[in-house]
Amino acid sequence: MSDAAALDEIRADCRRLAQEIIDRFPGLCATVATAESCTGGLIAGAITDIAGSSAVFDRGFVTYSNEAKQDMLGVREATLEAFGAVSAQVATEMVLGARRRSRADFAVSVTGVAGPGGGTKTKPVGLVWMGLSGPGDLTSAVELRWDPSWSRDMIRAATVRAALEALVGRATMASGSQETPGSP
């Protein structure tokens, strides 16, 4: 499969998953917020591209710089200094900040290295940390590792898909469904 075809497939998955969020979350009386760094608002865009998103989408925070993470989400400077922006700790503080600073029931955050440059030996291109938080303060962070040879567009699209899958998974858990969530 060509890179263009793979990217088109991921984008189609994102549209399907966003539609699933629009369909499921009203039944939960639940809303969503996003806190994005490496995706620059693409998760929020995927959700709001779907008609009816205003019933479930509260707001999105695009916090590309460390200062924005601190100002908009309350990420602590000490956390950024100790672990760096691309870390489980920062993803967790981002997602908790999004929940605190919104009216959302669920939030997802992403922070990573989309490339093509900027990677290091310990934080290579393709490394993304995703935070997820929902009712009952059920919060987690998961490491995603995409192929470092992928294009920036591919890494970002795969991250959007993973975030949408995680939200659908949490909605499934919240509804008490016996289905197995697709992501953490």
C-alpha cells in the first residue's frame, strides 16, 4: 500500500471513529475536550468535522509550546524540566488540565515528536504520549511508538486515530458495554 493510500485509510478511520463519538457520547450525557501538542488541533478538528459535534465537543486546547502547556493547562514547569514535554507525566498533567479547565467529562491529550526532525535517542521521531481521563478521575497515559520513517502527516494521523479510538473505548467502558475497547 502506498503512503498516500495508507494515509487516506487512516483518515477514513478517523472520520468513522469521530462519527462513533458523536453517536455514543450524547447517550452518556458526556462531553469531550482535547489537549494537543504534536497534532496541533487535528483531534478536535476530526470531531468537529462531523455534524452534531456541538452536542459532545466542549473545547480544544492547542498547546504546542511549553509556555502554552503551562498557561492554558496548568502543566507545572518542574514537570517539564524533570521529564520533558514528551513524557507520560506531561501527557497526564495536560489531560487533567483539560478536564479542570473545561466542562468536559472526558479528555484526551497528546504530546510527541512528529518529525521529520526534533527526535533524540531517548525521544525519537514517532514517540507520542497520550493521556486519557474520564469520569471517576479514571486517568492514564500510554506510550505510542510510530515508525520513525513515516511522514509527519502519517504520524499525526495515526495519533489522531489512536486518540479517537481511546475515546470510543472509554465511552464503551462508561456505558458498561461488554465490547472490548480498541485502545487504552
